[in-house]
Amino acid sequence: MNNLLVLPLLIPLCTAAILIFLKNNIPVQRWLSALSLLATVACAGKILYQVRMEGIQTLHMGGWLPPYGIIFVADMLSALLILVTAVVGAFCLLYSFGTVGEQRERYYYYPFFQFLLVGVNGSFLTGDLFNLFVCFEVMLISSYALIVLGGTKKQLRETLKYILINILSSTLFVAAVAYLYGVVGTLNMADLSLRVAEAGQDGILNVIAILFMIVFSLKAGLFLFFWLPGSYSVPPAAVSALLGALLTKVGLYALIRTFTLIFYHEPLVTHSWIACMAAATMILGALGAIAYSDVQRIINYNVIITVGFIAFGLSVTADHAMDGVVFYLLHDMVAKAALFILGGLIVHVTGTSQLQEMGGMMKRHATMGWMLFITALAIAGIPPLSGFAGKLLIIQGGLEEHYFWLTGVAVASSFIVLYSLVRLFMSAFWGEEKPRPATQAAVSTGMLLPAVGLCFIMIMMGIGSEWVYRFVSEAGNTLINPAVYIDAVLKE
């Protein structure tokens, strides 16, 4: 057992509880939040090292051996995700200091920030479906508060929509968990894999699998993404960056874990549906990205395109595709956080989110412009940046498994991503400088620093992709060979 596995939840949970009592002391809230994130990064790094050196790590809460009791499991995929979550969270927190405003900071912004990280880390580490539901709810309740904090009319409207959609998905989640437990008598993921294999994934189990697919697709924004563009547009950029980088990835992680470990026996049923939804998501997301001239909408639809692209890799189920899914998932968490932060800075400087009202920013904000350009190239998968290796592996897997039409859609969506983000870059930073208010907003070094750090990570992930791939391939191997995960969890 590895007692470290509880720390990525315990550190932000205790921090959030302490911060509740420090409502009016903003400097202390900032320092404690920053120290908490640094401690979480260190802890996540230690867990990753142990997984690399010793194999999959487990923690049985209360001493109950599986399939009974609560269990936390860190395989290479989980370890990588909690490390990137902590790093991205740290940069989003740093960006929050100068942008969210004192009013939000006084109304429990930092406690909700920490509670959201509890839910995200718990979702990545839990080894049973019921606790996955619990961690989802912790994450979602925190996201409700972060989206609505500020109380504008637009925020209230979009939060109401967001809450209603997630109440529906959570209800379906509970129903799916209850049906599955009624059929196979367990909720431990490793034990579920064995029970479903013994029972045969047909009839009622296929219906339950489709129900889980609907639930996680709603949470990831896969095909059923109508809630996402509005909900991610209304909060401050720091909140949008956190949500865009992490929340959809938790839904994707749940899809990946469920349909590689539990419901992988009938791919013609489950994975064919995922492939169709992935294609529809990429196409509809691409249409949205080129149709809008609003910065926030363009970025949000790029989130949707990426969700479809990663789901495409999951539907292929080839070795290269699974490695690509893991690589691109890690890259996209970093890249989307950078993109939302840079988009927020552009709106902050210009005072508008409309492309036609921007221009000429390169004269005053060249660093910001070139960081946006690098981020656009990385997300589109241009070498030697971080998005290239993941996209190449997924496309290679699609071609190997003869998913030619779906691969074509994926490649086309990459060109649309590049077009939409270069269009944003050209509209904001080139051309004639538009008239600005006399009190034009300034951009401090502290506001730029998170974007600089995230861009540096994207560059290093691309240059050092061979080194990163050593970790990614181990995570992909566990997804392709579920027996590795099952043996590690049930060996005792």
C-alpha cells in the first residue's frame, strides 16, 4: 500500500477548509493556496516516480481489501494526470491573483478552487465507480460556484443551464451504477472487469454500457456539448482556464477508463458509438470555431474539437492510438490552460471579445502575440511542439485499423483548429491598431508569467517527446492490457 495516494486529495481538502475561515485575509489566502499547490505538485511527482520504479500503487482505505471498501489506484495514466493537474492548477492560481478581483476573492474563490482540485484528483485516483461519482459531484459543485461567482445576469443564466445538465447526467450516473451493481454485484473497477467478462457483455450489460457512455459524454462535452460554449464564456479567464483544462478531461478519463477496463468486450457496439460521436463532435466543433468572431466562443469550440479528437483515438483501440490518446490528453491540459489565459489577456487589453474590434496589438504586446502563435501551432499538432506526437500517434493508429473516413475528419479538424486560432492571432495582433480607451488596461508581468510557463512546458514536451513517450507508452500499455491493472489491484 502507498499512503501517499491520499495526499493529492487531502492537501487541497485541508487547505480549502482552512481558507473558509480566512475570508477577509486575501494575502494569506493567496499564500496558503500557492503553498498547497506546490505541495501537491511535489506529492504528484513522488507518486509518478514510485509508479515508474515500482509499478501500479494502491491504497486500501480502512484496511478493507478489494473488491470491498474504498480503494485508490495510481497507474501511470492516473499518476501523469494528477501531476499535470497540479501544474496546470498552479499556473491558473497564479493567473487568478491579478485578474479575478478582490470581490470574488472575498467570497470563497480560493476554497472553491481547492475543492475543485479535490474532485479532479479523486476522479483520477479512485478505483471504484461509486467513489468516481462522489468525486465528480465534489468537482461539479465547486465548478457551479466558480462559474456563478460574480453574480452577473449572464453568469446566473449559464450556471442554471450548467446545473440542470449536470443534475440530469448525475441522475443517470447513479442509475447506471445501481443497474450495474444489481447485475454483477460489485463496483470495484478491477473486479467489474472480471465479472463483466464472465457474464458476457451482451443484453443488459450493453444497455448499461451505453448509459455510462451517455453520462460521461455529457460531462466531457462529447457530442452532447451544447452547454459548454456558454458556460465556459461567462466566468473570469482564470476560471475558464481551469475548467477548460481539467473538467472535460475528467469526463474523457472516465470514458477511457470505463471502455478500456470494463466495457471493452463488444467494441462493435460501444466503440462504434464513440467513433460516431467523435466524428460529429469534431465536425460541429469545427463549424462553431469558424462561424464565431468572439474570442471566448472560438476557444470554447476548440475545446470541443479536441474532445472529439481524443474520443476518436479511444474508438480506434490500437496500441499507437492509445499512446496518442494519453500524450495528447496531457498536452491539451497544458495547451488549453494557456489558450484561455491568453484569450483572457487579449480581452483584458482590448476591452472587447469581438475580433472585428481588435488589431495592432503586436506593437505593444509582442510577447503575448508570439505565445498565442506558439499555442495555436501546438494545439494544431505542428512539430516540434507538444501536440505533434499525440496527433501523429492517433492518426497512425486510425490508419492502421482502417478508420480512413474518421482519420480524414480528424486531420481536417486539425486544419480548422489551425485556421481558427491563426485567424484570432492575425485579427488581434496584426493590422492597424484600433482606438483604445484613455484608461487602457495594463498587463503586468505576473499576468503574463503563467502563459510563459505553460508555453515553455509545451515547447519542452515537444522537444523532449521521446523522453515523455517512455511514460506515455507505459500508460497506454495498461489501457491496452487491462490484466496489468487487474492484477495490481486484486493481487492481495
